[in-house]
Amino acid sequence: MSADTPVRADTSVTARTSLHHVAELGVILVAAGRGERLGASLPKAFVELGGAPLLAHGIHTVTSLPHPGQLVLVVPEGHAGEALALADELVPEGSQWQVSVVPGGRERHESVRFGIEALHDTIKTVLVHDAARPLTPAAVFERVLDRVHQTGEAVVPGVPVADTLKQVDDRGTVISTVDRASLVAVQTPQGFTREELAAAHDSAQARAVTSGAGDAPTDDAEVVQRFGGTVHVVPGDPLAHKVTTPADLVMLEGTLLHSEANSFAPRSGRHSATPQSRAAK
């Protein structure tokens, strides 16, 4: 092992001790961001939208999907118990979903790799989703999942770019207008076969250690493309807007007020949320 390779303590926990159904679908909900641009005093995933943390919206949507699966929550160090408490409130008894929690890494791609390592051996297809996209409709998850099953390759949701795009130099001078006809703004969840995603992240991790964080990929589709994979695009949804700044929260609050997007009511206090230790895979 390289001296630069991070060493992690076994701090993964799980809300349920066994799967009620054989699950082949895994969803990694990336929620380890610090949220510095949001200006909050707590991690972004625990900032509230519509009276519930961003993370709770993602848990609700994923565990409502009509498939047996494993949901892995990748959260900041020290917040596993809080994340499990949310899952315990939201996931009903007898659910087809098991929820596990692992601590995140220094960079996003490292957090995803830790999530992959926490998946059960039965998982064959993986969706990676950002907790910072709390109102992403379940239909987007299904579109991505269907296309992964059809192609056996990577799939991302995307929406057309509406704004005029300009290429500028380091002085802020416009060099050219970019043709937006072939451009899409990529969202999550992004879908992959487990085998390809795991292999790509192993390769990307080795590359990041040697080349530095400045060369780190910005999403999982890029990780897979660097590994030589093909990535397909399916229609995304404007509701999958990412929360980055306080203005994004205000916009999504307005969306919730004028729609039923991802609305739910946590059942606070219905279960005990004491985490149990689980050996890392």
C-alpha cells in the first residue's frame, strides 16, 4: 500500500442486519460534502429543505423504488448515527431496502469508492446519487436503471443547456461562443454495472494518488470514461437541481410550495435508531 493511501477505521454501520430479499441493485447516496459555499454551520446533507434534511429526501426517494436494494449513505465522519436515525424514521418495517452508512473520504471520488466497498456481494448494478439533489424524481432513477440494464454500460441523466455559453481567457475576455446544440448539463443518479464502476474507481484512485487532487474527476461518469468506458445519456429533470448556494435552497423551497415534489412525512420516534457495528467488506 502506498504511503499516500488513506487508512480508514472500521466505522461502517447498518440499520438492518440482513436483506429480506436478494438485492442486485445498490444505490450510493453521496452526502459527505461540507457545504462551505452554502454557508451552513453543519454538513450540507443535514441542512433542511421543506422541514427535512436534504439527506432525508434522498433516502425517501430511493427506498420508495419498487426494487429490493441496498442503500449506502456516505456521510461526514461522526454523523453515522444521525444518518441512521433518519433512515429508521423513513424506511418502513418489511422494506425491500437495507440501509448502511460509511464515512466519506477527502474527495468525492474517494467517498464513492468507500461506498462501493460497502456493497453486498449480490449487488450487480449501482446508482450513484448526490444528496445535494434532493428533489430528483423517482422516474429519473428508473430511466437510468433501465438503460444500464439495456446496454450494460454507464448511463447519466442530462438536460439541455439553455444559456448561451462563452469561452473566455484568464483575463475574462470572450474568445468564442460555444455551440450548445450538442451539450447537456449532467445530473445524478448515474448508473453503472458494479464490476465496471469498481474497476474504474480502483484505477482512478491510483491515478489520483500519483497525480494529485487537481486532476481528480468531477463525477463518476468521468471516472468510468478515463477507464475506457462508454457513457450514455437519458433525459434528466429540472427538479434534479443541485443545492450549492443559499439561492438554490430558496429556489427549491419555492418548488416544494408549488408542487408535491418529493413530499413526505418522517415518522419521528417510531423506532430506536441505535447503530450496530458491522464489519467492513
